Amino acid sequence: MEALSSWFTYVSANIDYIWESTLAHARISLIAVALATVFSITLGVIVQRRPLARTIVLTAAGILLTIPSLALFALFIPVFGIGNTPAIAALYLYAILPILRNTVTGLDSVSPAVVESARGMGLSTWQQLVKVRLPLAWPVIMTGIRVATLLTVGITAIAVLVGGDGLGTYVQSALTRNGLPNATEQLYVGVVFTVALGLVLDLVLAVVQRFTTAKGLRL
Amino acid sequence: MNAQAKIHLDRVVKKYPGSKVPAVEELTLDIPEGEILVLVGPSGCGKSTTLRLINRMIEPSGGRILLDGEDVTKANPDKLRRRIGYVIQQVGLFPHHTIADNIATIPKMLKWDKKRITERVDYLLDTVGLPPEQYRDRYPRELSGGQAQRVGVARALGADPDIMLMDEPFGAIDPITRERLQNEFLRLQEEMHKTIVFVTHDIDEAIKMGDRIAILGERSTIRQYDTPERILAYPVDDFVNDFIGNGSTIKGLNFLQVSSLRLSDYPALRESESAAAGLNLLQEKGRDWLVVLDGEGRPVRWASQEQLGQAGTGDMRGVGVEVGDHLKDENTLFEALELMVQSAAGRTCVVDDAGQFQGIVDMGHLNKAIRTAQSEARRHYEELEANA
């Protein structure tokens, strides 16, 4: 009880900084996810009907996820220097797989009869994609974007190690100041606000998903 | 080339890379304007492939496709398809669009104005038997299989194409609904006069729907191309005969009408006459059964010699057994056969529009009618061969 009240005291004393870090954290995550979304949907559409390319691309995206996150962040320092940019680059690579995989799965799930009838009515390849295939795959793609967002928000905490902003600053400070006053409070600020941010963003995306999914597809 | 052919396939070939035998081998086919041509054949014969060559869902490897005499083999396939209605077995409605938007798909692509589209959608929903105010704003997942295919047909008719291609459109629908859809579609076609190519593997559906039938064998080769009547009366070879299956002669009765028969004179008397008079008439004519008429001259009962003998001295009221349903001129001989086998006398009565007795149909009539149809069909093929 005492620990909890001392945490609240710490938070209320530092709320301006915490809020600023949370916003920075959200910004880094969302930029990475946005870039990954554009890239992955485009790539997914290109490879979905090409078995070889599709296997290669999905395997590559899978391998990216297995690279230790700390190492991946560090790999970009020679390219982008230190700061938020190498962090965004690394997070972007992580976010690709869930969105790419769901784009491919979503397009796979479109009934062949629907595509056949679209083609049979004279919709061009582009019209088939934009008016039929993507709208029908959208709920699955959106689910991929939500997974990527949750994943990214968690890993963004590491950005601090390559000179980036975000709630990772509190975790790092807690680690280096282990045992000193407020170290525990800082650790929990990092954990609690990262989790809360993830939940809030997921909720926002769930609402977006609902309103961007065609009415005939909603359950 | 036939002058009125709406669609003309000229030695069309489809060969898939890596396959030695072509899927469709040098197919030449005329499809007359305003008719339903049914492509029917065993599965794997290439009938669907043939259909899909017409709107170039599958690109032909050789030959030409002509619509109204215009070579469309090299035309823009998307523009070509907007001119041709396309209905498939799995329907393929857009699940994310309302019924109205589904039907409006092609009109929208053709940039019709909004009012015209709305009117067209409502008209088409009415045409296929779905009240617009009730169905317009629904989504495909709220429809039954039969309703979905009604919308499928309405959507194919969206921009009023001259030509419709239908690939087993009623194949996935339960038998009762299928029959209803077939009948409604035939009624619709009487008004529309579209040129329709219809694929099925079901010979009965082919016989029912087709103005003409092309029976296809392997590699989409035409084994017989003719009207259903003539195919039933004269299957050209064993392949066709096997494909048509048992009972083809009886199915052929569907195409012959009572009006084509010359009804023979048959003994009939009003029931107010005495049983003895009835018996006399039968003996005089050498028949077993008398048609007993009511006061208006309508047939009511069959009376046998035996029944008349037992009736004694009174009139014929209540003597004999019910005649059952009557035939009229427009009934088919198939219906005649059905009534005949239910009748005590093995015959069935024909009446005019007022219900007055005109004569009877018996097995001899059917036999003669069928033999005539068969010999006419045979003569037709012999003439074709002689002219070839």
C-alpha cells in the first residue's frame, strides 16, 4: 500500500515529463507501423498470387523477427546515427511480418467466386483489387495492423538505448539507478504507461476497424 | 456462317501449355439470336471452358470469336465482358455491397446517372421476383441460395446485355427451388429474347431450358447439335444415347402436344340415357369402356360393359368410375401418359375449353406420335447427310 502511494506521488510530481515521453513513445511506434502498413500491404498484394515470391518474402519477414531487438536497433546506428530514426527503422522491420502475413491471408480468404464474378462483369485488375479484394481482406489486414501495433509499442521501450525517446527512458533510469530512491517507481512508470498506451492504441484501432469495415461484412 | 448467328465461334482452340491434348479442339459453333443454347456433356468435357472462351475469361489459343459479326478475339476483354451477362453456379455476389449496389455494378462502371440506376435496380429486382423495398438495402449474407441466384441473374442483366452466359446457374440449388427458378427464367426469357449460352451437366435441365442443345464429348467436340425434340427422337450415336440415358423417348413426349393428335371417334353417351343403350353402343363399336357424359356434355365416368350390364334397366347416373383429370389441346403427351396410366380404362379424355368431350387419347396415339417424330428426325439427318 505504501509502495503504491509512493508511486502515485512520483507520477503526479512528474506527470508532465511522463506525458511527454508517452507521446514520444506513441509517435515512434505509430510512424513505424504506418510505414510498415503501406509497405506490407503493397508487398502482400504483389506476392499473394506468386507462390515462390510469397514464400521468400514471408520467410524473410519471419527471419527479421528473430533478430534480437537490441542488435537490430544497434545495426541501424551506422546508417542513421543515434536518435529516433534508427529506432523507427528497426521497429518498422518488426512490424512488417504481422501485416504482411495478414494481408496475404486476407486476400487468400476472398472467395474465388466473388473474384470470378467481378472479372466476369468486366472489372479491371485494378478495380478488382480496390473495389473487391482489398475491402474483403480488410478486416484481416486490420487485425494484422493491431498485432503489429501492440508488438511495436512494447519494443519501442528499447529505443532509448540507441538515443531515442519514449517510456524506455524510465526503464533505463530504473536499471542504472537500481536501489536508489525512486528507481522502482520509475520502472513501474515504464511498464504501466507502455501497457496502457498499447491498450489505448488497440482500442482506437478497433474503432477504426469497425468503421472502415464494410457494413455487409460486420458480424 | 449462319446469317442470324449472334455468336459465332470459328475454329476456336484452347490448349494449355504443357498439355498435349487441347481442352477445346477446333470448335465451330453458331448461336442464333434470341435463343437459349445449352452446352451439356459429362464432367471434364470442356463445356465450362467453352463458355468462358466466349467472354474471354479464358483466352483462346486459336480461332476467332464473333459477336454480331464483329471479331472480338482481340478486343479489350474488360469492355467485352461489360456487354455480356455472366452468371456462375457459386453466384459470387459482393458480400460488402448491398443487393442494390451489386445489381448496379455494371451500370455504375458505365457511368449511368443515379436516377437511371435506381430505376433499373428496382425494375430488375421486380423482374426476378424480389420486392425492391424489401431487398434493395439488404446484404448478400441475408439471402438464401435461391434468392442469391435471383440477385445473380438480376446483376447479370444490370446493363441489359444482349448476351448472357450462364455456367450451371441453378446447379447448387435445392430441386424444388431449382425448378421454380428454371420456370421463372424461361418465362422471363420469353419477354427478354436474350441470346443465352447455358452450361449444365444435367440432361433434363438441358432438355427443359434449351431451344437448342449441343451435346459435347471430350475436348468439347460437338457430338450432336439440335433441338431437344430431335435429339430425343434421334440420338445420332451411342455416346449421345448413353448420355441422354433411359427414358429419352418418354421425355420426348414433353415436346408433343395433344393438339397434334387426330382423335378417333369414341363411344360416349349422356348419363340420362339408359344403361342398355350404353351397352348397345359399346357392342356396336366393339369397345370395352364407355365415356359417360353429364348434362353439359362433360366426361364424368368410365363405364365398362360389365358395369353397364349390372346397372340394370335404369339410366347411367352413378355407373362406372371417375374419369379423373381431362386433357386439353395445349397439354403435352407426357401429361397425357401420366393421366392414362392412372385411368381405369387406360385412356384419357380430351375436352375443349368449355369442358365438352372431344375424344380420347390412348397408347396407340402416343406410339404413333413418337414413331412419327422419330422418323421425321431420321429423315432430317438423312437429308443433312445427303446434302453434305
